[in-house]
Amino acid sequence: MDIFIQQLINGLVLGSMYALVALGYTMVYGIVNLINFAHGEVLMIGALVSWTVVTALGESGLPGWLLLAISLVVAMVACMALNYVIEKLAYRPLRNAPRLAPLITAMGMSLLLQTLAMIIWKPDYKPYPILLNDEPYEFMGATINLVQILILAVTAMTLAGLMALIHGTKLGRAMRATAENPKVAQLMGVQPDKIISATFIIGAALAALAGVMWAANYGSVQHTMGFLPGLKAFTAAVFGGIGNLAGAMVGGLLLGVIEAMGAGYIGELTGDVLGSNYQDIFAFAVLILVLTLRPQGLLGERVADRA
């Protein structure tokens, strides 16, 4: 039972980070029918910018929580600016092109960001400083630390705030109108270009938040660190229903729990043939099953056909 509770906690923490990134995927897809495969690299840029700020201010004597907060704000601003530029220069000119063109561009942008990050920050792994008290707390026979508690709390507040933004503000109504039919929305006074840019900016802020959380939880950063979380977050978005915000949240949390449970019990299930390092197979096994049995995802797809 202790192993179950521990893996459940680990899965919820991991799934929270997947959910934040998956929201960026699903928001962009809902607005412009584009899978932004460079989104994982935005997470990576956020983590590396945060590491740079923390390292630069490490001798300032500021408390750890304040260093983390400052680095998070700088990382979010940097990622929002980056995603704005990516959308304007790489995706906007291809908005009316065949779907294959922006898809290939997104893959190319992912490789470009990885290469630029490798040049700027070098390819070696960098330890992320421990900024908060890492003393574990006991919970029903399992342990959880302050960073993990913070991840769960911040994710819950962020998801609640995003839902309030989408369903209770003028910007949210404009985003939903643009997703439904951009031409009609434009006739009603909505400016689709600004709404699409705002969507990319919000998605970048969520990815930066997930990147800083990832770095603080796992303790290292590197230029390829965003590829696998980005791919799994895309899997989570498909799992929940691409284009559906609630689906992205549910898909991210479920995928994290499935992956953690798999890591905890894969040895027993396979007679110790496979170890916990094979946990990644569960994410992609889930993707295959979902695409085979329910292609629209658990909560269905709310993306309307373009007029």
C-alpha cells in the first residue's frame, strides 16, 4: 500500500506538469488546428532561463523562495516573447497553407530551438540549485517534499485561473469564438491575429511554469530536456481530447499516474525482466490504445470544422 500511495503522489506531480504543457498544445490546436511540436522546447527554454537567473543571483543573499519566484517571472516573460515571435514569423505566414507545411515547420522550429539552446547554454547537464526546504514529509506511509506540494498547489490554482479566463472574460469569449469560426468572429469585431498571438503567449507562460517546476523537482537542466515531456504532454492532450481544455487536464493527470504506477509495478508485472527505466513505454502504449479505440479522446473533441 505504501508503494501505491507513493507512486500515486509521484504520478500526480508528474501529471500536473504534463497537464500544464498539454494545455498549451490543446489551446493552439483549438484556435488554429496546429500541433506546435516546438512547445516542449519552450519548456526547456523556460527551465534554462530560470537556471541562468538563479545562478546569476546565487550570491545575492536572497532567500530561496524569492530567487525561485524571480527566476519564474523572468522565464515566463522570456518564453512568452519567444512564442510570440515563433507564431508571428514561423506559423502566421503558413496559416492558409496545406496542413503539412506548418507541421514540418513546427518540427524544424523544435530542432532549431534545441540547437540554439545547445550553443548558448552548452550541451552538458547543469544542476538546478535546491531553493526550497527539501526535507520530506510523511503522508500515509509515503513521502512528499515542499517542491512537490508547491507543484500540486500551483498547478491547481493555474488550471482554475485558466478556466476562469476562458469562460469568464472578454478574451476568453474571443478565443472561443475564434476557435469556433474565425471568419464570423472577425465580422463580430474580434481580431483573430491578436487572439491567436494571445493564445501562443498564454501557452508559453504555462510551458515556462512547467519547465521551472520540472527543473526544481528533478534538479537538472539541459538543452534536450523538453523533447520527451513535450511528446508526452502531446500524448496527454490526445488522451483527453485534443482541443478540449478539461480533457488536457484529465489526460495529463491520468498519464502521469499511469506512468508512475507502471514504473512502480513493472518489475512485478514482468518478473523483473523490465525495470523502472522502461516507464516511458506506458505513455506511448496509452497513445496507441486511445488512437485505436477512441480517436477523439476520453472527453471528445470540441474543435469545430472550419467554415
